[in-house]
Amino acid sequence: MKNTLFRGLLSASALALTAFTSVGGAIAQESTATPEPQPVKLEKIKTKDVDPALWVVKDEDTTIYLFGTVHVLKPGLSWFDEAVKEAFDDSEKLVMEIVDPSAGDAQKIFGKYALAGDGKPLREKLSKDERKDYETAMKALGLPAAAFDPLDPWAAAVTVQVIAIGKNGYDPNQGAEKQLTAAAKAAGKPISALETVEGQLAIFDGLPQQDQLLFLNSSTKDIPLITEGLDTMVDAWGQGDSDRLGQIMNEGFTSPELRSALLTRRNAQWVRWIKDRMDKPGTIFMAVGAGHLSGSDSVQNLLLAYGLKAQRINY
């Protein structure tokens, strides 16, 4: 079973690896013993040059660069250079899906949406076979089976994913948003957001229970497939292969409702933002999840309805 639902959800939303890398990690730490400190390895990390896709929308006095991100990466990928760095340096402002809240605020928001309101433990919502897969996954991650019983299925699913990919070398601090944010702050560039963490969490919280359980079961069916799915995405992203990313997105969404909530409706909102922003002069670097810039419902395709065309920058 390919973990396609995971890949679609992960590429669709920044919250899966921003809000949860701090909050989900905190929950996991409360449930496990503190590991012994490991000796620091001084060996130099080899770097690999990758060239993610970059587009631009422009008129006489306005330029908006569109850059697709991956929210968590392994160390050693050299992507913030060449045309991407030139476009960033040329821009006056950075616009992203969300701006990271403080850890304290993230935990409050998570608690508001992630805790199940029906009082029924998570594992009691699973069939016998699903519960077996879930408890096997928790054991593989070194977590007590009851660790996420108070959570809604979607919250448990994303937290499991964050922990799983973290154990396989993926680091949120290496993610594109983190690096772009640090660069913007260092350069004194303003940073703004298209959405809020609370708004993104509300999208997940509003998913039908059957979709939430499908998400959880897809995540716990085979833990190694979580990292495999992300590896596939990162490879396509690094090659600037938006067609391949689009195929991953199409595989990932198993219901029209899920695709609409997490992808197309949000893309449409962002396209309207771009249209309105084109009426003002200036240069913007807009960084959103790479899945939003691929496939038939991509931001670029939706812009055509407003008479705007995004040009791919070849480098």
C-alpha cells in the first residue's frame, strides 16, 4: 500500500510540518524518556545542488515570484542559490502560507482544535485491524499506545508523521520556510502570511471523521512508507519537476471533498490575493507548498482566469 494520502496532505499544507513540529514534538517528548546525549560528529555534511521550480508574474510595476517549498528537509541540500536567491534578493517582502507562532501560542491553538470533543479515546474509534496497525506503529516510534488517545484522528496522524520523518533525518529547521524566514529577518525584509495557523488547523478539524480516520490509518499502516513518500516528493521538488509533483498530488487525494478543502479552495483564495496585489507596485517573493504550484488546479493555472500568466524561470 502506497502512502499516497500522506503525500497529498503533506504537500498541500504548511501546517503539517510547522504547527506540529513544535506541538506534536512536545507531546511526543512528554510520552517518552529523554534520550541520552549523543556525541557530536564533526564530519562535514556533503551538499547536493538542487534546483526547485520558480515562476514569476509581472506587469509594468509589479513583480511576484512564486516559489514552491517543502516544509521539512534533510541537511545538505543546496537550493537557496542561483535564480531563487536572486529573486529573493530582488524582492522587497516575503509572503508565506503562515508565519510561525511562538511555541506557547502554537500549543494553545493545537489544544483548541486537536483534542477530541466527544471524550471517546482514539483507539476505540478504530477497527480491530486498524488498532493493531496503530499500536504497531506507536511501538515502532517508541511511543506508548495510549499517547494520543485524547486527540482527534487527524492530529494523531500528523504527529505520527512528524515523529517518523524526524527519526529518518528530516529536520524542520532545514525546511524552506525556516531558511527563507531567517534570510528575510537578516535582510530586514517584512514577512506576511496568506493564512493563520489557527485557520489551517480548523481546516483539518473540519474534515469528516471518515477522512480523518483514513488519514490516520494511511499514516500508521506502514511507517517506512511515510519517509519513502516524502523522499519521492523531495526528489521531484529538487529536480523542479512540477508535472511529477502534480501526479503525486492527484494520487494523494482520495476524495473530492479532501482535495477541495486542502488544495483547490485555498489556491483560489491565494490567486485572488495575487490579482489584488498586482494593482500595487513592488516586488514580492511568495513561497507556498510546492503542491500548490503543480497539477491542474495549480495557482498558475487558476491565474489564467484573471488574465495573468506565470512564467517559469529557467536556470
